[in-house]
Amino acid sequence: MANAASQKKIGPVEKVILKNKLEEISEHWRPRVVGELNGQEVKVVKFRGEFPWHHHENEDEMFMGLRGTFRLEFRDKSVEIGEGEFLIVPRGVEHRPVAEEEVEVMLFEPANTKNTGNIDDPEFTAVK
């Protein structure tokens, strides 16, 4: 029989409706956590324009297009991401997302990953 102290409290099992979560977002570049699993966070974000160049020293980062088209720029190339497509940026790789028009994106990354990576820029810092 399991010890009560060793049992983790499990929350309710509920589906996430991305459309509703995205409707709650009014600011660009400020990801919101919509789910957590195994030490990872699922986030949604809207963005438009250019994000600062940055990298994540210890974390890989996944960008998945939900609505619209954006590009991930690297120092040596640029990759366009459309709806239903994703790209994983390996840890340590300098990058910046750029969107000519507003886009909706899902991010998947380790919990507590700072969205601005190795830079401090309050204009782009995620809301907790």
C-alpha cells in the first residue's frame, strides 16, 4: 500500500481548447503556459515583428505554427514555418522568430525556460 506522503495529487483531466486560450492573449511575444507534462511546458503565444537574437544554453525549444506563417532566422539561414509545421531549435543555437503579420504559435520546452534566453529584455519577457 502506498504511503500517503509519496502519492502525488493528480488534478482533473481536462482538454485544452487552443482557440479559447489564444483569444485570451492580447500582447505579442508573451507566451502563456497552457499545459505541463514531465517537466515540460506547452505554451501558446502570438507574435508580430522581430524578436531579439538569443539562444538557450541548456534547453531545446520547439516552435509549431498554429495560424499564419513566420520564419525562424539563424545566422546562416532562415526557415519558414506555416500552420501545422514545427521546428526544433537545439540548445545553444542562436535564433530569432520573425513574423510580418500576427501569428499564433505553440511552444514546447522545459519548465521555467526563459523565453528571452541569454538576454534580458523586459519588452519581450514572458508573463508568469
